[in-house]
Amino acid sequence: MAYKAEELAKGSNLRFVVTSQTDLTPLTLYNWYGRRGEPELWIKDLKDACFADRLSCHRFWANQFRLLLHAAAYWLLDTLRRELMQAGVARLQLDTLRIRLVKIGGWVRQHAETSHLHLASSHPGEPLWRLLAARFALRE
């Protein structure tokens, strides 16, 4: 067993790790356990924001294709999140980012060589869209 005890301004912060491993020191064990949190958040993002747990087709290959689409959605949202973080925006959870950037009304007007994205004028993700557009425009 390993534990961590801190006394903070808000109160006590007690954490315990109970395990059957005996080959690690308590500090090594606690640090290993603490690093598990980030991969668990990745799994949560994949399941909650990209709905990767919805593999309800009756055939194996259909579910494989759906999982591939969920992974592509995760990659796209994570790429947008990284771009926003490099621009100075605080790290957003993927489900928040999906709601602010993807789940909004709009339409696309396509001309011979250009496309214009028209979004609602007062949606909450507009500043994020403008920031992303500016970052990608600088690359061209």
C-alpha cells in the first residue's frame, strides 16, 4: 500500500493506492499509478466525445469501419485542440470542443476554386473558428 497525505489551504488531501505488487517502492508505485490518469482521459474522450462505444452493427467489418470513423473523428478533434492550445486557448475536453465547433448550424457555398463556410452569427464557438481560420491561413 502507498499513500500520499497533504495539508492544503482547502483542507486535507489524502490518496491511497492499494495493490498486491511488492517489487516497487511506495514512491515508484504512486508515481506509476498517477501517470495512468492521462491515458484514461484519452479513452474517456474516445468513448464520450467520439461515441466509440457505439458499435452496434451485426457484422464484424461494419463495426471495424465504424471504429475507424470514430478514430478519425478523435484525430480531427485532437488536432483542432492542439492548434487551439498552440494559439493560447486553454485545453478543452473533446466533447466541449465538439459542441462548440462541430455541432452548430451552417452551410457551405462552393465556387469553382473556393469554398465559403457560413455559420450562425452568434454561436459560442465563433471566436474559436476565427482563431483556427487565422492559424490555417498563415500556413498558406
